[in-house]
Amino acid sequence: MLTPHYLTSLSELANRSSLVVAGVMSGTSVDSVDVGICRIEDAPSPAPSTAQSRAKVTLEGFYRHPYPLPLRSRVLKSRDLNVQDVAELNVLIGQLFAEAIEAARLEWGGETIDLIGSHGQTIYHHSGIADKIPATLQIGCGDIIASKTGIFTIFNFRAKDVAVGGEGAPLVPYADEQLFWGDGCRAVVNLGGIANITLLGLPEGKVLGFDTGPANAPLDRIARKITQGVSELDYNGLLATQGSINAQLLSELLADPYLARMPPKSTGPEMYGDEFVEGVIRRFGRVDNDLIATMTEFVAISVAQAIITFSPEPVTQVVVAGGGANNPFLMTRMQSHLGSIPVLRSDECGVPAYAREVMAFALLAYDSLRGRTTSKPSVTGGSRPVRLGCFAFPD
């Protein structure tokens, strides 16, 4: 029997020791499509004995593609959309991701990209709510991306983990094991719309990780309200710096039962989006710098408490990535609550804070292509390790 040419091409690609992979994603803030062009190659020497991946990841280019405002507005209102709207968004976001990859390729000099790993745009995640079916949905059609770019694309990474009983999130701890491995127990924190942590350096090479709760999702929404839409976020934490922390509201926020829930656990804007922010505003009675200062303190404490409470070993270092790493007020408050544990940006470990997630999805695609299992049951609670992602062929 003749092997179809596309399977032959895929086999040849999988057997190469070095590939250029574009990791692509848009987070819950829906502020841009980020593309990281990575050269990934099998490491010449063995990776740490506890790390499954045998790849070296080098970020060669990064590109941030603007999100058209009308499309962004539709995504932010996705909970209120009907089936036709969601189907159309799946197409439009697939087209947008393809445009972003092509723009990144041109900025990189038109060099060849061998593989794409696309996280897509999350429009729903179950957040582990007791009466909700465990389901997650990332849109941005992989077949459109593959067809428009002419590049093999791996997408829909979360579904397979959910299929075997996992949370479907967070997924980046798999890559953190390779990108941030070092001495001692290290906590890698991502401050995106939602905050999540990866715990490395545990006994027997175990890796743990989970969503700690909100980060920029409520902060951005409050900043937009304070500035009446002029600013999309609290740049450099300036609004929070000018406010005072309200002890009563902070106490109420810290009583959130999600914070005390044992991992594995994951969450999203369904729990910490518009409805959450509107509820906090009703309780506080106003929208001002005091509110965003208090919310920022809530984020800092919830992350610090999660690190201290849920790590089975004393953490010796905290490494921060994501947009929240650019908020000096948030970083300072986290350091205050972590005491003598040093807090540093991921840049100091060779991984730019803005690129950690796109590098992670590039690595997930690379290792999935090579037949490696890419989920972490110790993180998501899945019944077994599985190879994540669906394959989309360019023709």
C-alpha cells in the first residue's frame, strides 16, 4: 500500500533533529495574538533524568499581532453568543492567527517555519465548578491556519487531557520542566489573566502545577472602568500605587473558597471575569484607585499563599512570567508576602517574561509530533499521560 504523501511528509518532519516551530496564542485579555518563533532541537546531552523532554528551545523571534477591536469585542462577549456566532468566530480567529504567523514570518526575514503549535483562543473553561460538565473550548480553526500558511499545525491541546479525566489546564508545566529546571524547589508563576504556578525540583522529579486564581483578568477590567476605556490595563501598577488597600474588602476576597481548594484545579474568566468584577464593585460601592489597589493585593496574597500552602517542599525561588511581571506594585506586594524567598523575572532564567507561553506551546507541538506524551497527570489530574493536540495538514 502506498503511503499518502502528507503522511510521508509528516514522518520526515518528525524524524528531523531540529525544527523551527511557531508557538501561537492569545490569552484571556484578548489584547493580541503572540507568535514566538523557536528553534527546537534534541539536546546533545541528556536532559535532567526527571524531565521527559529531550529538546533545547531557543527563541529566535517574537511578534505581537494586534487584535481587531470588533473581533476582540465579540470574543469578550462570547458567553452571550449563539452557536452561529461561535462557529463564525472559530473561522475568523483561525484567519487572524494565520495572518499573525505570516506577519511574524515576514518580520523574521521570510525564513521557513516547519511546524505551528496553536493554543487558540479560550472562550470557555469549566473552572472545576461542581455542577458544571468538565469542558473547555479553544477556538481558532487549525485547518484554516494550516491551509493559509501551508504549515503543519497542531492545535486543540486541552481536549485530550479532559478526555482522560483531567482539568485540561494548566498545560505549560510540561514545558516549564524543560525551560526552568534548576537546583532547589522552584515555583514558576505565570501572571496572565489567570495566575498559575508550576512547582519544580520536588522529590522523585515530580512536577505539580495549578491555577491559583485571578491575576490580570479583574485588574484589566477595573483599569478600563477607572480610565473610562482610555487604558486597557494598569500600566506599571500606577493606578494601584495611588490607591489604599481596603482591609474589609480584602478580607472578603480572601474568603473565596477556590483559594482553599486542593489541586488539581483550574479556573478562568467564567469565575473571575465580568460577573466577578461587577459583584466586587457592588460590594465596594465605587470604582477607584483604592479598588484596584485592593484587588492587586488580593492577587499578590492569593499567589503567595498558594506557593507556601500547596508546595510539598520549601520553595527556594519564585520565577515570574506573563504580563503581571511588568507590574512593579504587584511584584513588590508578592515579594512582601513571600518574605525571604527571592522573586525574579523569568528573563533572568533566559526565558523572556512575555514569551514563556508561546515557547511552551512550540515545545508541546514539537514533542507531540515526535510521539511523546505531553500531559502531566500530576498537574491536571488526568488518569494517564497522553499526547496532546490535533493535527491539521496544509493540504
